[in-house]
Amino acid sequence: ASGDDGANTRTACGYAPDFPSGSAYFTAVGATNGPQAGRAEVTCQSDLNGGVITSGGGISNLYRASYFATTSSIPYWQNSQVTKYFSTVSPPPTAGYQTAGRGYPDVSLLGNAYITYVADKQQSLSGTSASAPVFAGMVSLVNAARKAAGKSSLGWLNPALYAFSSKFILNDIKSGNNKCNANNLCCSQGFT
């Protein structure tokens, strides 16, 4: 899960990358909103279309350089995507974020209005903690199919996700931002 307070904290403005999703060793899952209400899929935002939470995301300030980073401190497996984002995003993010480092989330799935049952009562739950288990279930199904075919499990996903993203991305989310937190505190800091 990439966190539910956008690029900021629950109580204040200012870039605050989430942990552990900012770590290059984890596959961070963000949240989207829209399809459950028959609308276009966008980044889940607490201030838009009943989003409840705002999907976390940004550039890690803890995991900037590591053994798998290029000279730019961006992990080699996402270097082209992060570089492309910053060269094409308009308007550019407000200053104050790390300019090089591990970008996250790696993938995003619907994270709003899951119908669940808790203590025999139906309720709607939202957040990246809802979208992350769905993605984990999808990966489990892929691993089961690979095992049935006599192949190994996927293992660490991040390098493969970026290397083969053109083969499986169904919907590249290019609408929305993560400037508001789950308490609807909206800031100038965040990413579009």
C-alpha cells in the first residue's frame, strides 16, 4: 500500500514519502477511483468524487541511492519512466521534493468503496490497504499458473513490472493528483 494521505502527512503540508512503500524493495500499490461509480478512472483523491482517501505517491527521500541505482540515484528499472514523467508533467510539481530517487506507487488499482463485511455488518472500505490485497491476489494467481506450467514464481516484481509494462498496462492513470490528505487538507505539494 502506498499510503492514504497523498504526498503530504495527515496533519501538515510538505512532501512526506511513505514507508515502506518508498523503499525500492517493495512493490507499492496506489489507489484509483471512478469505475465503481461509472466514471473514468483517476487517482483516488479525498476531494474528488467521494474518494475518501488520497493515494500516496512521490519520490522517496530515504531510498535515493542503492546498489541497483543508476548514477542518477533512480533505480535502473524505473529510470526511463521517472525521467519521462518529470520531462512531460504539466504543471510541474511545487518545489521541495527529491529530484532523484525511487518513484512510487508502482501500480494502482481501484481503492474506493469496496463492499466488505466486518462483524456481520456490511460496510464500504477504501484505501490503498484495499487495493494492495487485490493486487497481491492477482500476483498469486499468476504464480499459481506459473507453478502449474512448471515455472518458477515471479519473485521480486519491480524490475519486471517496469521492463514489461508496455505488455500489460491496461490503463495508464494520467488524471488526478495527490495534493490532499485523507482529512481533506489540500496543499500545493503533490504530484499530478
